[in-house]
Amino acid sequence: MEENTKNNVAQPVIDSKIPEGPIAEKWTNYKAHQKLVNPANKRRLDIIVVGTGLAGASAAATLGEMGFKVLNFCIQDSPRRAHSIAAQGGINAAKNYQNDGDSVYRLFYDTVKGGDYRAREANVYRLAEVSNNIIDQCVAQGVPFAREYGGLLANRSFGGAQVSRTFYAKGQTGQQLLLGAYSSLNRQIKMGNVKSFNRYEMHDVVIIDGRARGIIAKNLVTGKLERFAAHAVVIATGGYGNTYFLSTNAMACNVSAAMACYRKGAYFANPAYVQIHPTCIPRHGDKQSKLTLMSESLRNDGRIWVPKNIEDAKRLQAGQIKGSDIPEEERDYYLERRYPAFGNLVPRDVASRAAKERCDKGYGVNNTGQAVFLDFSEAINRLGIDVVRQRYGNLFDMYEEITDVNPGELANTINGVNYYNPMMIYPAIHYTMGGIWVDYELQTSIKGLFAIGECNFSDHGANRLGASALMQGLADGYFVLPYTIQNYLSDQITVPRFSTDLPEFEEAEERVQANLDHLMNIKGARSVDSIHKELGNIMWDYVGMARTKQSLETALEKIKALREEFETNLFVPGTQEGMNIELDKAFRLRDFITMGELIAYDALNRQESCGGHFREEHQTEEGEAKRDDENYFYVSCWKYNDDDTKAPSLIKEPLHYEAIKVQTRNYKN
Amino acid sequence: METNINVKLKIWRQANPQAKGEFVTYELHDIPTDTSFLETLDILNEQLIEQGEEPVAFDHDCREGICGMCSLYINGHPHGPATGATTCQLYMRRFHDGETITVEPWRSAAFPVIKDLMVNRNAFDQIQQAGGYVSFNTGGAQDANAIPISKVDADEAMDSATCIGCGACVAACKNGSAMLFVSAKVSQFALLPQGKAEAKRRVKAMLSKMDELGFGNCTNTGACAAECPKNIKLSNIARLNREFICAKCAD
Amino acid sequence: MWLFKSSVGRKVVMSVTGLFLILFLTFHALMNAVAVYSLDAYEAVCEFLGANWYALLGTAVLAAGFVIHIIYAFILTLQNRSARGNDRYAVTARPKSVEWASQNMLVLGIIVLCFLVLHLFQFWAKMQLPEIMGEYPTTGEQALEAVFSQPWVCIVYLIGFCAIWFHITHGFWSAFQSIGVNNDKWINRWKCIGWWWATIVMLLFAVEVIALTGKFAWGWECVGAC
């Protein structure tokens, strides 16, 4: 890579390969001029796709349709179980079916603004551009989106937008979209273009002559390491939310595949941008294994509040009164108060911080003081319980199953006004905007290694809007990567298939094996989960919703000590023969620790507040995030330095905005 | 209100597919009733690891009732005693102090045990691969609003598509039949215009794959629908029968 | 042939033969009612259904219906047991909406089969069979008297009717489900129709058996006297 010597520091120059031309023509231009691979040659090229979520499954299926030979890996027992399935609310597209003034430009603009002006403009525009194709694609696959009585598609509103552009399938949009992608994938598996490996976990990426040429994966059932070779490797392994132990991510979500790429030289971009979702069920005891998300769609009709009087809050915390005992005029609908234009539909980062602000001031409403109310009384009184249940019935049931409280139940009548049980919610780690750095072609800094979906960093900037994750995953998998990967593969057509006996494979497998042996041989006293919980607490307390220089430095120290504890006092029962779930978890925890450190390094470096990254030193008088565009208008790319214990080095990819004027985010008016 | 209870867990332990399994009973103390059932298993596993023993292997992932990964046959019910919920959505307040809870894997010839409570449900993938899709290539779609679909049909297709493929229907069925699972997918496509073009081919392929994989014959006991965590309805099976009979008669 | 090879096909066969048998039972019950009303009229019916070609054809079809239904029941059960796997659940519980009958159709069917064998031995072997063999058959009234003069027969028959009642309450709607003539609305309708049908037909049989036992064992003059 080319070196420059600006600021007397040798830094590789980041080439994001953004095509020439005005923003609206970049993707068209790219496609018109990119190199393609002819059908006969496609058959001779193998592609590994790791992951079967929206991005992975759609990419594997589409590459298979094109005629490439695809090896597709999934950690669960079936591709259909990837965590994309849990997305509830919906998927955005600029169809403007509601005639409310939506357009590709507006979706692009909302996404860039929602991301607090830290996304790469060209990528976001492309995302908005292909968003419409995704809806067409999914409908053709038989995805049963919600419809109006006239037979056309229905829409709902989501945070950060003033139009209704979110397509949905009840509260299970992720499930339906994933099953759509899974069905296309199944077709390709049947046709023999895709070979599917279930209950396999990628443990390392194999680099030959500077290009990604294969992976080492563990068969989780037999416990054996296996080698797979291909002309290109695509990772679609999701985000790193589980670094915080408690998150809305599934239990198997992990960052090991991304960390393997990072250790092999792929840059990790913007790790500090972690999304904290405002509407999750609050934590209870220390036995909790995960946090449950209540869909953002609830904010369409639900109103968020805490008591106006601190005394009421104290009595709520002591369990002396219930939320429904507090009449309308004593309630502080703080989002509507602070952000009149967007009200309860402000972006997630804003809503989360506002909740934290109220709770920090002592207005929290449950016994831990870490919860706010989400209330449907007004909606039920306006629309009737039947309509409200039709919209959110499954979410109400889910809430009741977990908390034993039914939000649709009439709890009190004060001065003739009916009050229903409010839900209690609190922010929780949900999504990670940061990820493996990729260029416009979704290629990482390692040639032949691509990253798509939540796993990469590109489209959401510092904060993701609701219903955009599904859009990005499917855009990458169906409509972007299948094009851009050909630009890379076009000069690989003469490269014959690789043997997995090459020394590079040998060496990679040996290193993974040595790591596994080491984990088995520590023979200390602590379980994986006990250490992971400790990591989670450090992350939440010091690298969570509000960060300071001091908290981040403390976090780095504590993580260092925790790594030491992990390396010397871990206990993994059983053997490496057959399935060993503790060993698998230990393998992942090692990477979570490194990831935790990386988040803290990035958060420490970024001395501004933007989107999901909030530094207490950098806020306005009203407590809003204060960006520093002069000094931090860049993507932080972190480069691994040979060893987990060494600090990574920072490389900056400056951002260039042509189409949008960078300004302060305003959701007030 | 949250209280703590003591329970005994009688759990099926089996080292590998070939090994002979057996029940082992474990005692757990002071479990808060706000704890989910899987978190209780987590607590048990922590306890086992502390004693240097291997933890109980069980499938689980999203823990919010949508991925279909969790299984477990608890006290005679797939996904436990709660209706319309998966095991991961089951909370300890459903059990009483001192109760012995029997936990078994799905038992069906088509779902062999991998380890302890974990079974291999690959047969479901194979059925889907046989024809559970609309054959068209990415990029070839027309505008999403080009074909209006009645809300009634779309909603019904959505109800069928809600199936999470967990296998509770097979586990609940005394015949080990997978009809509810197959019918849910067939119904989804049968109800939508997009699925019509290859409806006949689909239903024949999926059904013959189902038969080939050794699932039992449906005798309409309805246990599948009664235990389904997503309330997939029996009428789907009638639709599957209808689609299949019509397809065969049209041959 | 899909009726033999596919699971749905096999169920169609069960369904069609089952519906046919339900139809037969209905006629059987109506025909018996004749005996309770007038033994002379009953005799006429018996003669009409002697060993002539249409009665023999009917008998053959009926027998085939029974045999196929029974053979398929055993085949399906064997397949279903092997699909269940080798390990059984230690604890099982029946969900509320699942009918007891639906899970015990084979047991019920075997009880019905035993009853059928007895019934054939008592009537068919004395009436149509001798006629086919060229021997002189017993008349309807003689056969009825020989059988129902023994009160235990009444008890056994009532048990048999109970088994058939259970068998049909599930079998009726299940048959429509298996041939795909069902949906969310009709499932309860079929269940309701099936329940009433089974109840009416079985009550009719029960009344007939009790009446005939009354006549031949206890001397109720009025039965069959018209």
C-alpha cells in the first residue's frame, strides 16, 4: 500500500474507491464500467460466504444464481436461524407509495442525518437507490408484507423520518425477509450452486500472497477443524453487540470472524459507534442472559414519560404506587417536550440519551431507577383496544410473558380518563454501526476479503435509523456485492482452484489449534460466562451510553486486567473431541475482550459526541451531542499490531460530502 | 411479584448420537421466578462447570421466541406448559416450589439426538430445499405494487409464514409427522399469486421429500397445532392435502 | 401410485373408505329400525339382500372397504411408530384441544373389529353365507332371536357402539380434513356434524339392540309387532 508522510507519520492511504460523477450517478456509472465475469468462468470460481443472515443468505443465493460456486457457513443448525430473524419493525424503502413526499434523495438525506453525518455519502446514496429493488425482490419471493384492503402495500413510520416509508410484516419483518432469502438460498442449494455447512464456525481466514483464499472453520458437532479454499471470502457475520454481554443480540452472535480478519490485517472502522436501543425491557437480576427488545414501531402510538415530580418517581421506585396512578397532568412526556417536531419518533440515540438523562436525574420508574414508561393509554382511548392490539398484540403478549404485566389492561380511571398499564422500558445495546472497514466495493483492506451487512461499517455513520439494518443487509447481499465482487474476480478467472494442503492453510490451522489447546489447558477456576459478564459490566459502566476520557481509560485498564484473568484463570470442562459448547464460548470470549478494548480505544480517540458515541465532555448546554466536524470528520480505521496486548494504530479515512451540507442535527423543529 | 423457588431438573443426558442416554436429576435452589427457563439451565450449567462437570448441551439462540433454535420437551409439552410461546419465552413463574421438571429432547426418528437435549433438525432444511421457494432470480422482479393481493389472503399467508421451523409439531405428534411444518410453507405460497405458477410442483416435491425422510403420517390428532408456539392452524394441513390431491389428479 | 406411496395418498384411502363405512352404518341403522317396527317388514329386507348379484356385489364392496381400511390402519400405525423413533418420552401430556379418540383410533378400531367379527359370526355366517354356499339360510327373525335372547349380547353390543361412537367422532371430521375439504370455519362445523351424526346413529343402534333384547330375552310384546 502507498505510504504518505503527512504529519510526519507514515500512514497507509485509504482508498475508498468512490466512483466519479455526481452522487446520483455514481452507482450507475460504476455498474456501467465495472468488469464482469462471463458465465462459463463463473462456474470455475469459488466464493466462501460466512453467515446466513440477511446479508449472507441473500449474497450466497444471488452469487449462486449468477453461477458462482458458493460455500456457505452458518453457526446455527439452519441458515434460517441467523439473528436477522429477530428484527421486528420493518424495512425502509423510498417507494413513496404513501404520496408523502418521499424520494431516494430524502431517504439518503434522512439516513445521513440520522447517522449524524459520519457515514460515507456515496454508499448511503447507493443504499437509498437500491432500497426500492429490495421491496420488489421480496414481494416476488412471496414475502407476505402487510397490505391495505385495496391490496397494495402498507407502510408505517419509524424514528428519524417524517414520511411513512417502512414496509413491514406484522412485528416479524426480519423473519419474513430472512425466510425469503433463505428460500432463494434453498433453491440454489438444491441446484447445487451453493453448498451449505451448518453448525460450522469460522475460526480464521487464510491469506495467500496477500489475498484471502480460504477459511479455517470448526465443525461444532465433531469438534474438528476443517479447511476450505475459495477465490474470494465474504464475511457476513453480524455485529459485536455481545461484547457487552447483555444486549438484544442472540446468544451465538459473536465477533470472532471479524476479529480473525482484523488480526490478519483488515482495518476495523468506527468501533465506538454502538447503538443503544431505547425500547428494551429493563434489566432485572444478575442471572439475566439477554435483553429483550420491544419494537421501535411501538413509538408510533406509545408515548414515553416519567413523572413530573421527583416524589412520584421515588414512590414508584419504592413500589408504593403504579404508573397508572399518576394522572395525565403529572406526567412528563419528555421526548414530546424536548423534540416537538419528531416527538416520540426521534432517532434511537436521541431517545436513549433522553431516557438516561431522566433516570440519572432520579426520575426512573422501577426499583432500580433504570426505566421509563411507554404508555398506550392515549392510543387505546383514541383507537380502542382492538385496533391497538391488532397493531401490537404480539408485542403486548411478549411483554406480558416476560414481565407478568399486560399493557392492554385497564388499570385505573382518574377524573373519567382511563389509564392502562404502561410498559417499562430502558435502553440496551442493540446494533453496532462500526465494523470491518470496506471500500465502495465492500472489499476490506485485504484483497479478496469482503464484508457485508452489520459486519461492515459503511452505511449508518454514527447512528442507524430504525428499519435501515434490514435494508442495508439485503442491499449488500442482493444488489451490491454480487456486482462489485465481479470487479475483483474478473482477473482471477485464470487462477485454478486452491489445494487446502498449501502451507498457508497448514499454518493457519496450527495457530487456531494452538489457541484451542491453550484455552483447554489453562485449567483455572472461572467459567466463560462469569468472565464475560464482568467484561459486560466494564463495557456498560465505562464504555456505555455516556463516556468520558477518564471512564475510557479506566475501562482499558480493567479490560487489561480481565484479559490476564482470562488467560490464567479460565476453566473449560470436557475435551476437544466432539461438541464442547464451553470451548466454543471461550474462543469467542477471547475475541470479545479484544473487541472491548478496541471500542474503548476508538471512543477515547474520538473527542466529540456523535450518534451512538456520546462523550460527556462534548455536549451542548441542553445536553445534546456536540460534534466536532473540524477535527473528527473522518472514519477511524484501526489496524492490528501483531499482538492482542498491543494498542492498535489509527488510520483516518477523511469524509467528503458533496451532496449534503453538514450541519447540526435538529429534531426539535 | 418476584419470589424464589427450588426446583429439581430431571434432564436427559446423552454424550453423543451413538451413546445410550439416561435421565439425571439436578437440584437448583433460590431461582427467582422472573428468571427464564433457559436462564435456569444457564444457572445449572454454571453450577456444573463449578463442579468440573460438562454443562448440559441445549439449542438456543435469539431467546426472544423467533429463531426457532430452542427446543426441549418439558413436562410432556414441547416448549413447556405455556401456550403460544417457545421455551426461551417460558418463565419460572410457571412452576411451583419443589416441582420436579422433566426435560427431554425432541424425540423423532427424523430428529436424531446430537448431544443431551440437542437434536439434528436438518430434515426440515431438506424439505424446504425440495421446493419451498419461488423460482426466480434476483433483479427480475416487477414493481412490488404491480399485483394487488387481498388483505385477507396476505394476512393468512403471513399467519402461515410465521412458522419458525422449531420442530415442536413433530415432537408433539404421536406419529412424528411434519405435516404442520410442510403445510405452513405450502400454504404461504398457495395463498399468494407469486407462488401459484409452480404450486403443483412445489407441493409434490416437498411432500415426497417429507415422506422420504421418515416422518410419520398425519392422523389429524391436532397435537401439532395445539403445541405450536406460533399457533399455526390445522387448516393449513387441509390446504396441503387439497393442494397435493389436486396436483396429483392433474397429472 | 400416489394413493399407496405418499402419506397423503394413504390418508385419502383411509378417509374415503372411512366415509363409505359411515354411510353403510347409517343405512344399517335405518334397516335395523325396520326390525323394531315390524319383523315382517324386516324379513322382506333380508330377502331382498339375500344372495342376489346386487347384494353380493354390495357385500364385496363393503368387505373391501373394511379390509382396506383395516389393513391401512395397521400399515399407517407401523410407519408412525417407527417415525416416532426408538426412545419414548418419559412424560407426556395431552393438550386440551386434542380429542382422546384421535390418539386411540387403532385401539378403538381393534375393539370395533372384534365386535365386527362377533357380529358377522352371529348374523352373516347364519344368513348370507349359507345362501352363498347353497345351503338353507336362517331367517332374519330366527337370527335375531338366537342372538338377542342372550342378554350379555346386549352389553357387548353397547360396548361396541361406544367404541364406534368414539371412532366416528374423530374419524368423521378427520376424513374431510384428509381429503382437504376443510378450513378454519368448517373444521368446527365438521366436528359438530360428526358428533351429532355419530350420536344419532349410535343411539339408534342402541335403542334397537335394547328393544330386540327386550323382545327376545324379556318378552316385550310390542317390539316388531306392527
